[in-house]
Amino acid sequence: MSTVTVEDIVRRIDEFAPPVLAEDWDPIGLSFGSLTQPVKKIMIALDIDADTIQEAKEQQIDLIFTHHPAIFRSQKTLNAMDQRRKEYIELIQAGIAVYSAHTNIDAAENGMSDWLADQLGFPKERQIVYTSYQMPYKKIAVYVPKENADQVRKAMHKAGAGEVGQYKDVSYHLDGWGRFTPQPGSDPAEGQINQETVVEEVRIEMMFPATIQQTVISAIQSSHPYEEPVFDVFTLENAQKAFGYGRAAEVNQTTEEMIHTVKRAFKLDGLKYGSVSTKKVHHKAAVFGGAGEKYYLDAKKQGATLFITGDISYHGAQDMLRDGIAFIDAGHYIESIFVEKMAEVMNQWKQEEGWTVEVYQAQAQKDVFKFS
């Protein structure tokens, strides 16, 4: 495997959490460094702070991948006259690249919203609380020699093609005959130079979300026996994939039981909550990462009577109770689950790509709030 660069890793991040899913105000992406930088060791962290930077330097980190962007407010100068700018200068001097995926990973399938729901033990049958983006599906049709059809089909499925609703490995197969004449300079898997060749082929068709198009094409090219695989890609007008924030699901627990569930799931010393009764049974609850206060009515539309999020304001809490929604404010730091979960995903990519990079989980970062 050649040297792994920031760009190699960013490619997989952007496929997993497409930048188009991010809010317009969200400064995701590469904050520091260059896409061409080699990466031998990557750190996964929730935020960039002084402790994280020091830990990154001690661990000889080349790239820090964070959930919260390093630069939220625009800077007019880059001097050492305040602590935040000192941290930025330290990153530059250390030659450490920083890449962030924030609201795009909140909205991504199997991203932050699903990680939080999984941690709480929500069933897999769940709804998006707030749909933020509708992505078109595409369909690809590829022509393959009949004896190689299974290997190409499996490679396409592994790349993510062929998922339709609750079904996986969905494809269509049509038998036919392919005709071609290899030209001088070619290296045909079938036939001879300057001789017309007729091969029994199959046409394989699959749907996939638009964001993974290049991954699916690469899977075809690496598994297909021909030098020049023939395929067609179509944009579908009748199918879209929904992405968005928060997840709602059946829980059938009381407020009191859900408080214990949340504290245990995220190892919390304390939290805030509001409910007309701790004994009230909630048949459906919703979890929303970060500061999700303004989305509680969307959770209510999904049938939730309990809303779990962070950073709920005093007046926001009043509004929720007034509108019949109990709440649990578990704090913004529950998103620190990003570190463990993203490291698992990154290690999976390592195996798939053959990367020789070490994935390190940040240890120094702690919640800024303490309870007494």
C-alpha cells in the first residue's frame, strides 16, 4: 500500500457523512493542514482544545478528526494574544492536520443520531426526528461475462449498492450477448486482437444513494475481468433517500426508568429532566444529539412523549412541558460517543483499504461540566 494521505481518509469520511448533509452555517472540513499530508497516526476526538493538542503532540499524531469543527468563529488575526489563537498557532507549528464532520455526521445514516439511539438500546425500527436532506438514488447497469457475475455482484453489494428500504442485496439480472473487437494495444480477457468476439454476458442492475457512486464504480472496476467494463448510470426520479437529525423509537419505559437508562448508557454523574410524573410511561422516546431543543415538536410529530437532548434552556423546558413533552437534558457531552464509534468505523476502513495507519482515541478530553 502506498503512503496514506489526508485526502485518502477524507474521501472515506465524505462518503460516510457527505458534506452536502451539513448545515450552511457549519464550518466542516479541513481546518488545518494539507490534503497531501502523509498520515501514519490519526486521532479521533470530540473537540480541539489545549489538552487534545498536547495529547496529539505527545502521541505524534498527523491528523485529528473531530466532530466539532476547530474554527467556529471567523478570525481577523492569527496572533498569540488570546488562548484560542495560541492553540491554532500550536497546531500549525506542530504540522497537525485537522478535519471535522459535524452536522453532516449527525444526519448521516449510522452516524451520530443512530449511535446515540443504539447506546440507549432503541430498537432498529426507528424514525428520523427531523429530515434535513433528501438525496436522489441512482441506478447502475453493468455488463459482465456470465461466469464472473457473482463476483462483481458481491463486490457491488459490499460497496453499498443494492439497498432498498429494509432490503439488502437487491439486484436485477438479465441474460444477453456482448459483442466487441479487441484493438491492437488492448489486453482482452476474452477473444483475440482484430477478431470479433461474442460472449455470453449478464446485465446486473442495482440502486444506490448518489453519494457512493464512485465507490460502486471502483468496486466494479476492481472485480470485473474486462479492461474496460461497460456500465450505465441513471438518476432516478422516483426514489430518494432521507437523511436527518435525531431518532425516535418505541421504549415503553417511565421517565424514571429512562433517566436511569440515560445515566447508565452515557456514564453520567447527573442530568436535568422535566416531567409531569416520573411514573409516566413513554411508549415512544426521541434522542437528539447536541443542543436539539428547537426540534422537540418534530419529535412530538413522530409520536414521542419524551425528548432526550442537551443544553435545554429554562424557557425551552417550560415550552416542552407546556406542550406535553417530558425531557431529559443529558448534556452536550453525550456526543463524546463519537470517539469510540468513529474509531470502530475508521478501523473497518483500514481493513477495506489496506491502510497502514494507527487509529488513536483521544483520552485527555473531559466534560466541562461537573456535578456535586
